[in-house]
Amino acid sequence: MRFREKFDLPYQLLADPDGRVAEAYGVWQERERDGVRFMGVARSTFIIGKDGKVERSFADVQVDGHADEVIAAL
């Protein structure tokens, strides 16, 4: 809540401390960096409508330009 207030965000944020949501959305995946395999979150964005349904998903996103892409989709 403090993060949302600090940055004056007009929407709800989700915390997933036990990873259940990451599992359900299929973003908890085996990853590899520098030849080392590990489990981690695949960087993804989901736009969820007021009815709770996923309206749009973005997989394997790159930071550069992604915010503009999401804003355009909204």
C-alpha cells in the first residue's frame, strides 16, 4: 500500500509472497543465466479487466519501451 501511495498509482497492486499466482499464470519457470539453471519469474505483464479476466498478456518483456506498449494497450 505504501508503494502505491508513494507513487500515486491509481490501480491495485498484487503481492505474491508464496508464489501461487506466479504458478497459476505460468510465469514461474526454469531460467538460465551464465550457464546456471534456476527457477525464477519470467518477466511478464498482464492487463486484468474489472471482471477479473485477463484482457492482454505480454510475455518475455524487455524493459525498454514496455511501459509505452502497455499504456497504448490500456
